[in-house]
Amino acid sequence: MSNYDEIKAAIEDETTIPSWAIQGYYDGETNPRTFLAYVLGESHTKPGKRLSVLGYQYAGPHTSTNDARKWRCFKVDSFSSTPPTALKKIKLNPPAGLTIPPPLTSDELKRQNCVDIPGGRIERKVIYKP
């Protein structure tokens, strides 16, 4: 399954408990990042377009202790796709005290600039459940 398909499956699966989180090695890093995917789709880059995902990173390199700073925009193709470091869905098992944000509101979706092409965008509709 491609990185895009793994992320899409995690966003769209609204019934599995615990929900799916995403874990992957980003851009050659030696430790994986773990996050909840909220918006997946295309964004503008120079030149052209690129698949991006807006996620709430709760573990891994550069994870903030400030909840408001856990939001990250990832380039889907910057995650490893080669086993054993390939991006994968994992059961959500958050650390104690983690605040899991609800799905983005219409206003928040308009303000985010990670996935800036609305056509074909995939959005999480329900809250993630541990």
C-alpha cells in the first residue's frame, strides 16, 4: 500500500477503536514520527503540485510539548516507503495526558495552508479514539 493510501485509510476509518495513527520515518530521519492525520490532498509547490498531509504529531523528532505546536504539514513522498521503515498505520495508543484535537471546523480548514487545493481533499470527520 502506498504512503498516500495508508494515510487515506487512517483518515477515512471512523469506526475502528482504537483509531489508526500514522508512524513513519520522515526525510531520512533515524527515529519515526507518530501523528494523527487530519487533512490529505494536494498543495502548490514550485514547480507544480505535491501531496501533503496536515497531522497532529505526538511522538518523534521535533515533537513540541505545547499542544498548539504539534500541528505539522508533511510531504507524503518524504516518508520512507521502503520496509522496514515504511510509513504504516498503527493503533492509537497516546501517551498519558495527550489532548486529541477534534476534526477541523470549516473555518480552520479555510485557514490551514498545508493542503491548499480543496478539490479531492480528504478530511477527518470524527474525533480519534484511543
